[in-house]
Amino acid sequence: MSGTVTDAAGEALIGANVVALHQPSGTTYGTSTDIDGKYRLANMRVGGPYKITSSYTGYGDNVIDGLMLRLGEAQTQNIVLEEQAVELSGIQVVATRGGTGQNAGASTQVTAEDINVLPTLDRDLNDFTRLTPQASTSVSGISFAGMNNRYNAIYIDGAVNNDVFGLTSSGTNGGSTGISPISIDVIDQIQVVLSPYDVSLGGFAGGGINAVTKSGTNTFSGTAYTFWQNESMAGKTNGKLVERTGNEATKLDDYSQRLYGFSLGGPIVKDKVFFFANAEIQKDETPAPFDFATYRGDSDAAKLNQVRSFLQNTHNYDPGDFGDKTTSLDGLKLFGKLDFNLSNVHKLTLRHQYTKAEQLEQSANSSTTINYANNGIFFPSTTNSFAAELNSRFSNSVSNNLIIGYTSVLDDRDPIGGDFPWVRIQDGAGAIQFGSEEFSTANELDQKIFTITDNLKLYKGDHTITLGTHNEFYDIYNLFIAQNYGSYDFASVDAFLNNETPTDYDRSYSLVDNLTGDGSAAAADFKAMQLGFYGQDEWAVNNKLTLTAGLRLDIPIITTDPDIDPSFNSQTIPLVSAHYEVANDIEGGKA
């Protein structure tokens, strides 16, 4: 927040005191005006309400009550003090809601009040970021201005929280399982920026999503909530299916989608130390009922049971049932945050988020495909995200914001049941499938992301100078060996039962070790980093005009040399160079 303090004639008051009190927590931010009557209060907590008190000897106090700060908006409050020769009484102004801040570039702000009153079906960030006019949503996530959602950047309390490697279609950590990265109950405010004229914001070509979490206050408060859906809230069998089969419409099998959670916040030491915590449990079961009468293949139920018995007796492998299927998602989210008012100079925040998801996805049957239960996917995902923020105000002319973040994500996609080849049997107009799902046999992604951001602000008269750096360091292990147990195609059920030669066979395997499944060294195992350095000058020409000029440099670096065959440099490059122009002194195997 910034502005000027003047008298009734518009003359600057030098050395006037301006104190902002965050009323829920008792946190104070204070400064005094410079030679031009300007004041600046940096690194304030978003939200409020704030009580702003301005004072100067010989003048009555000016009090602004109920002021709210929105994420990403620069608040401007120009204050006029009335001279009081005899009695020093105060003037109180009650702030009103509305567009009290200002920002440069296309952006959308979602306040705590918006989050509380707007409907949310999925209870994730996308339910609110879609308020951005340039946003479009689909089953694969949210896109801004037509860009793929993998080009978005998601920061929660300044720490990276998007899927850096880019495998999940939702663009969020753990998104492949269907879980959201953080409970919406802990989010205080959300900002979406598309074209910010601020060099401290970068690393995205779509949308930059910034979210800050709630903090404790001097008052103990909490919430408890539950959301659920079951078969009583859904319709009966699809009408067209009833017409085609001649069966009666029936109620869906028992299923449920349940979410339980609670939050609690309050003081540990009044006006000094605060806590906020949240726990949320998610249990979803999504049925996929199947009417066998709709199957168009040659085999009947007895034949399918014969296939199952053959696998159990001959190969000691149980493919599971071939009837109705259920996909389930079990999720656990734990959040904890501590805020410390260390002194009038330093304020520290520590935050940790733990998200655990376990998805059990069974492939549904259709009129042309029979899937045995154990050809599905078991997908556990664990995310830990930590952030520490230190806000410092060293003097009226120097402030600093330091954020350190660490996020680890482990996605381990596995087949259901025991290790077994994937088998597909042609069954007339249908097909029968069982075995280890062929793209989950060796599929693991382990990401570790460390971030450090520092923004130093210097206040020189009408100029606010920002010098900063944002750096991300990646340590990534990605294993993907499809069909690691082999994939077989058979012409018919009898061909399979009689051990006839398959019509097709495929298998991928490691060339660097003899391991099958997870743990193989045949993975993309590398480290990388992106360094960012920037500087900016924001010049307040007058109360109606502000000019901003800045420069940012981002440097992506891969620090791990790729593995190559030794013949690449001695044979491949010379052959390519004989037919195409190749840069001098090129060498493979160097990052």
C-alpha cells in the first residue's frame, strides 16, 4: 500500500506516521512519509480488514477502517490531515468494498468472499480461475487465451505447484488420479494474470495462477464440512439402453462420492504467533454397470468363466471378474501453517501441504469389449509441498521478500493384480482383454523441485526500484517402459485356450539392466534448472500516471549429460555431416 499524506491545502507533510493494523491478527505495519509526503507499506498480508491510522503533530488523526487488500493489486490511499490548533481529535473514514486497488495487464482477482459464496462442483482451483474471461475449461484442465494448460504456472504461497514435467492433463500435481492438489478450504485469495507488466511474474505462456492460503488470527475459529453424492441422487438405467435391450429401467448400483474435512486456526501467542490447519478426506466410488445382454461378441458367460479358470489353473493368475466395474479414489490432504511476527522488521511464514491419492481404475465393459477386473490401473500419488516466506522492512526506503519452496511428487502407476502379460483376444464382433495393463508395467515419475525467489525493493522519491531473482531447480526421474511384460493378440478364444501361436506379440525391455517393472535404470534421470534475473523501475509521475520499465532474463539449463551410444560421435555425426550442414565441433552426450 502506498500514497501521500498532505494537509488541507495539498502541501506534503514530512515525517507523518502511517500505521496499518491487520485487525484479525494484531499485525502492524508502520512507516513515515518522506520529503515529498509519500509513504509505502510493503509485504502486507492480503485480506483484512485493516485499520489505517495517520498522525502528525498539530493535526488530527485520520483513521481508515475496514480496508481490504486483494492479492496482486497495489493499494493507493492518499490521506489528508486536518489541522487542529487546540484539541487533537480524529477523523474516521470507513472503507467501502470495490475496486480499491490497481494492477497493470489482464488479470482476475478472486477474494475470500468470492470463494465462500460461489458454487463449486469439484472443489478445486479451476472452479474459480474459470472466472477469467479468457479461460476455457475441459476434462483435461483449464486453458487461458488458447494456450495448452501445461503452459500455465501455479504458485501457492510463492512455491511452484504445477506439474513441472507435464504428464498430467490437468496440469496439477497428482492430477492423473483425479485429486486436486490442495483443499479449497485453505485458500484465502486467488489471482490469475495473463499479461502482467511486472518483471517479477514470469515462467508461463498461458496463465499465471497465484494463490495464498489462510492464516490464523487472534480469534480461534474453525470449520467442519462434508459433501456427498450417491445412487439416490442419480437417475435410473439410460433410456436408450432400455429400448435396445428390452429390459426394465433399474436404479444404479450403490455408489458414493464423499468428502469430509475440518479447519482450525488461532493464536499460539497473541499478536505474535498464529497457526492454521486443515485435514480433508476424499472417498469416491464410481460404478460402471454392465448388461451382458448388450455384448456383441461370440462368447457367452460360460466361455468367459472358462477363460478365467484356465488362467487360474494353468498360469496361476486370476484375471478377476468380467461383470460390473468400479473405479475408486481415496484421498487425504493435510495442511499446516505458522505465522510469526518476529519484530517490526521481520515477519516469517512456514507452510506445508501433504496430498496423498490412491486411484483404483477398472476398465469398463462395452458392447464390443469385455475387460476382466485385473486389467485396470492402481495409481498412488504423493505430493509434499513446503514454503517459507520472510518479509522484511529494513527502513522506510528498503524492503525485501524472500520465498523458499520445495515440492516433491511421486507418481507410481501400476497394474492391478499380479505381474502378467497383456492379452487381447478377438471374439467375433467383440474383444476380450485381461492381464497387466500394458502402459502401467514400468511407469514411475519422481519429481523434486526447489525454488528460491527474492525481491528487493528500493524506494527513491517517486521511484520504486525492484531487483530480484527467481530460480527453479529440478531433479526428475521418469521411467516408462510400455508392454514390459509382453502383449499378445490371439485370433479367438479357442486359439488362446489351445496355446496356438498369437497373431501379434510385442515387448519393450531395458537395454541397461535385466529389471522388469519399476526400478529399472532405463529411465530419463536428469537434473535441470531455470534461473531468472530481473530489474524494474516504477515511476509515479503523478497521482494519475505511473510508468513502469523493466527487464527480465530467464536461462533454462540442463545440467545432466544424456547417455548415448559411443558410436554416435564416431560414426553417426560424420555420416550426417556428409549430407547436411552441421555446426563445427558438435558432440553428442553433452547437456
